[in-house]
Amino acid sequence: MNRLRHRAERGAVTAEYAIMIVGACAIGGVLVALLRSPAMQNALKSIINYGLKLAGVEGVHL
């Protein structure tokens, strides 16, 4: 009985991995779309420049 149940659930694990991979790709696509927008690029540049200023590097502007 236990062996039959284990055999029937073998494909469920593969399906769960497939769903996780599709979800991860979707999140990655959303992040790429966000990071390509000029507003997000300016925000990231501001954050990097602020960090450089805190570190004492004044002459670099991205």
C-alpha cells in the first residue's frame, strides 16, 4: 500500500518544481521590466551615488 502511494506521488514533485520555475521566471521578467524603466534606473543611480558619498568617494557620478 505504501509503495503504491509513493509511486503515484512521484509526478507531483516534478509538477511542483515546474510551477516554481515558471513563477521564478515571471518574477524575473517583472524585475527586468521595472529595471529598464528610466525612473527605476534614476532611483538606483541615486542610491549608488548616496552609498559612494557615504563611503567618501565624491568625484564619481553615475
